[in-house]
Amino acid sequence: MTIMNEGLFTIGPTLRDYKVTNFMQYLQRMPHAVIPYFGGLIFSRIVVMLLIATIMYIIGYMFFGMTNSFIFIFRIVLFIVIGMFIFSFVGLILAFANLRHSSNRNLTNFIQVIILFISDAFYPASQINAIIGTIGDILPLNPILKFVRGGIISPLLLAWVFIPPTFFYVFFMKIKNDR
């Protein structure tokens, strides 16, 4: 849930605000490229999530005696990276969908709640209702959770890794050419 929040509400709205306030033009005039700056935004969020996961692991080990295999820890790290990547691009798409209005946060909240409560994050929604389970499996959180919990890499997870960046690129180029 934290990774989804960070991806949806941090990266997309920040870059949208840069675009609306013309700060993007200022960044493009800098002597370095803009892409590493934006990559740094995502990377900094990934580092914060890794730090939180490390602290949680240390607390679990110290107070509850929990130990995990290296493969599980590796899946957690991949989960953080893949989740931030996917949800950052989904957040970018939602933020740039309506540049003129700031009400897109309501749309992002609505989509976040749907993704969260249709997924198997808190309870096995897919076992309670087959239709909700199918919808949850199509949305990005269930394929990510299946990967981290059992190591299953589904085609939908791969689709979520490639489709949002491609869609955002096409969408952003359309916005850029329309202005």
C-alpha cells in the first residue's frame, strides 16, 4: 500500500506541477539532461522504501525472531522496484490526463481504493468472489503480490511493466505536440 501511494501520489503530481508551472522549461535549460533528474525522483523513493523494508526486517528479527531466506529478501527488493516503477507511471498517466484541472487527485484516490480493495493485499478477495478476483488479477497489485509471495511471474505483470511507460510516452508526446 505504501509503494502504491508513493508511486501514484508523489511522482506523477510532482511532474505535473513542474509542467503546469513551466518549471520543466527551466529544467530543460540546465546543462544536464532532465531524464536523470526524473529518474532520481523515482530512485529516491525506491531508496526510502528499501530503508523502510530494512527497518521492518530488523524489527521483525530482533523482536519476533523472524528470519527469511535470501530469495525472499531478493523478491521484496524486486517488489519495491517493480511496484514503484509501475505505480509511478500509472500516477504519471493519471496526473497528465487532465493538466488544466487539479481535481485529478480525486480520480487517483478513486483508482487507488479500487486497486487496493479488489486486490489480495488485505484479505483473499479473489477467493471470496470470482469476478472480483478476475478484476483484481487484471489490475497491477495482484500480479505484483503473487510475485512477492510465491515467485510467480505472470504475463500480466510483464504487461504492467511495459504498457504504462509506453502509454505515458505516447500520451506525453501528444500533449507536447498539441501545445
